[in-house]
Amino acid sequence: MMNAGGHRVSPIEVEDALTAHPLIVEAAACVVQIRTGVFFIAGFYVATDVIDEEELRAFTAARLAAYKMPRLLIARDTLPRGANNKLLRKVLRAEWAPAYGQA
């Protein structure tokens, strides 16, 4: 479970909203640290073509409550998976932090 402004949010619910988009083949949602003490829900996704961020925001807004919306939408070539094909959200968080200057 993720915490969004005091509300509990299931990452699977956010991922389902993202993968409902016809161009998105897989998605992952997790909380990332923006700066000390500030966390946002991020949606990582793999798409078959480039998706306009505003169009994707509108698409997910029609499927999620405002507090469940990912504040960050990040396109990736692949999502990390373990040996049993389980999505590795902690790897996404660990890779995101140094790339954007967060420790």
C-alpha cells in the first residue's frame, strides 16, 4: 500500500488505470521521495509509442480519484522483474532516486 495525503492507495489500482490505456503494455506504481519528507506517487510505464503526458493524465483522471493520481509519469523501456517475473517496485525507487538527485 502507498500513502497519498493520508489515504491508502493500492499500487495495483493505479497500475490498472495506466494499463487500461491502449498504448501501455505494462505499468508500475510506487512512492518516490522528491525531497526530504516529501513523497509522490509515480507511475512508471512501458508503451508501444510515445504518449503525450497531458493526454495520459486526462486518461488516468477519468479512472482514478484525484488523490490516487500519479504526480509523476515516467516512460521506460522495461520494468524491472525478478526471477519469478514479479514486478520489483523497490528497484524502481532505488533507480529513480539517484537519477533525480534524491538520496
